[in-house]
Amino acid sequence: MNLMMFLKRKQLAVIGRYVDSLGQVIERFIGIKHVASTNDVALKEAMEDILVKHSLSINRI
């Protein structure tokens, strides 16, 4: 794969950020997925795929 093809690839990264019981902000990398399109439906499907792999639900976000 040449460099230009690599630079044109689209990815979605999911990162969780929350405040723990001590008041500290915690960030956790959950996953990354290549996407063919950046429209709302494609991004939602990609996010759901990542969350399901970690037994998480988009409804609880």
C-alpha cells in the first residue's frame, strides 16, 4: 500500500472518559476501527461494533 492510500483511510477511535470516586479524570482507549464512510449511520455501526466486543452498550453511554 502506498502512502497516499494509507493517508486517505478513515478510522474511528473510541475513548471513554469518566471521573472516578476520587474526582480524577480517567481516560481509557477502547478501540479503533476502519470505516468506509464518515456518515452518521456508518460511524454509529462502527462504534457499536467496538462496544459489543467489550460487552458494552451504546444505550448506556
